Amino acid sequence: MFEYLVPLQPDAIIALMQQCKADTNPDKIDLGVGVYKDEAGGTTILRAVKAAEKQLWETETTKSYVGIRGNDDFRHAMLHLILGGDAGKIDDSLLDRIASAQAAGGSGALRLGAELIKSAAPHATVWVSTPTWANHIPLISSAGLKMEKYPYYNRETLGVDFDDMIAHLDAHAKVGDVVLLHGCCHNPTGADLSPAQWDQLADFMLAKQLTPYVDLAYFGLGRGMSEDSYGLRKVVDICPEVLIAASCSKNFALYKERVGLVAVVCKDTDTATIARSQLGSIQRRIISMPPDHGAKLVADILGDKSLREMWVAELTEMRERMRDLRKQLSEALNVQGGETMAAAVVDQNGMFSTLPLSVDQARKLRSEFSIYMTDSGRINIAGANKTNIPRLAEAILSVL
Ligand code: LMR
């Protein structure tokens, strides 16, 4: 039967990773995949993670299964973290309305959420921003859901076309549709909604009876923990139902451990009980039991005062380094012809910005300068460093 298979190309990000790896130029600059790199170009294991791993190694006595929806401490600690704001704590009345499951990374969470939508509302359309993360559409549409796009990023102003976004959803989305939103650090553009826009969006979604599906893959890496969850907390406050897909890949640097959480805020506790049974059953038929190691580390870090403080300090360090790099790149780009880019780069959040480059220009940067970014002009700012920023800016300006 396998002779009937047709070869498939890897997606743009995976293909770029392979291309960059094969480039032997010692001065190459890898701005491709969304992986945080330190000044020396390394993606090291966080000190808090190492300490939790040591503790786990000493105390863990079994590798037996944890449970179909994963580690309870992990799920609860994550919900308090992402929904608790400055207090880091949510009320039991909200917790009781939430069904959650540990997932294999943010992608696993997105897929579990998509399967749940398919079971609950098979005819709902899922709306995604233009542009969005390359894997959103394959991941969610594979659950059998219809998908459509709404306008979001303006490639000329390099900002969010918020009025167009609302007008488009108002005109085309139907009651019961789902709108995928990036909670912070929009991937691939870094252009986020302001708090005032989240306020307006939440009211609009409620009035229009649309369900927010918030992808929170870069929590803590934008402006700060409380700032990065503002939008999510807002829609949870206003809308009766919200889906959340959170990832610990970037903020805990646990990439290959695949740690994620899907959470569904329901209208009431009875609905949450049903949603829990559904999430468990979906997990069972896709991967049966979620992997435990990474989630246990996150639970241990968040549940221990000193490990948590260590993690917050490391997260802050990553975030501030990216903000510094943005500032430096912005200054270097701030010459005639580069002003809009310069203003956007310093204003945007997280790992990514999408520069106003054509496919040919992005490819030229690759072939002539060994600078790797996606064809769409997305850069991962954490892939740059203080030393190579002048060269990077010069190369970008030279291809414009
Ligand atoms: C990215 O956007 O580069 C990351 O989320 C990694 C991935 O899997 O695509």
C-alpha cells in the first residue's frame, strides 16, 4: 500500500531548520525556528529545570502512568499562573468551570481543543489571523474543522489592522464560530493587541456570540507575566466560554519534552464535568496517556517557592535580552528607508517580527549572507546577538 503515498514537503519552518543546519558558514545567523538562544547561541536547560530534574531523579519511584488528563498539580499550577494575574491565583468558582488536560506541547493542546470543538460544534468555523503560525491551519483543520482567515497584520504599517479585523469578523463570522487569538507575542508578526483592543474585542465576541480560542505559546516572553495574560484574562472575564492552548516549550525551555495544557472555560460546572470526560476520551484515542516528565518539572517548579523564583528570574532574563536585541536592531535599522521597520521591531513583542521583505529578498539574505528567516520575512530576534546585529541590519537594508 505504501507505494501509493505521495512525497510531502516539510512545512516552511522545518525546511528552514534543515537548510540552516546544512550551511557551513561559521557566521550564519539563524533567525528561523522559534527557539530561544542566549548570547553565545546556545539553548541551554534552565537552572530551575535542572534543579527540579535533580530533585525528581532522587525522589521519583515509578514510571507508571499518571492519568488520562495528566498531572493534576501541573494543570492546576498552570491555570493559576496564566489566569491568576499578579496574584497568581484564581477562585475555585472559576477553577470548577474549567476542564483541562495536559497535552503534548502547545501543538498537542491546539489539537485536543480542535477535536473538542469538532465534537461539540462540528459546523463551527475556526477563524485565524492573516498571517498566523504556519502549523495552525494543518493542526486544526486535521480535526475536520472548517477554517477561515481574518485580516490582522498590515505589512505596510507593520501594525495590527484592528478595525479591519473586527469589521471582517462582524460581517462574516456566524454565531458559534471560534476565533483563534494569539494571547501575546503574535507568531509570526510580534504585533499584539493593546489592552484597550482586547477590551473591545472581548465585548465584541460576547455580543456576536463567538468563542475565543487563545493560543498562549509565549507567555512571559513579551512584556511581563501579568501583561502577557491580560487579553486571555479579559476574554475569560467577559465571554462565557473560552478555549486555551498553553505551551511550556519556550518559557520553560522544555521544547523537546512537549509540555502543554488545553483548558476549556465552560458556562457552568456541569458542562465542565462533561468537557473533562470528553477531553480524556479524545486524549485516549489520539495518544492514550500524555508524557509526564516535563509536566512534572513544571509542577515542581511552580509549586516550590525557591524554584519558582529561580524560574521567574530566568524568564525575565530571556525576555529582557530579547527586548535589548530589539532595541539594538531598531537603532541599526533606523536610517533612511528603514524607519518603519525600526519603529515596529522595538514595539513588537516576543521572539518574532515579520519584516516587510519579499520572498526574493528573504531568499537573497539566505543565499548571499547566510541569514536565515522564513520566506515571509519572519525573524526570531533571539537568534541574533550583540555582535552580529550591525551585520544583520546592514544586510537587511542592502536587500530592500
Ligand atoms: C515556530 O513558530 O518557529 C515555533 O513555534 C516552532 C515550530 O514548531 O514551528
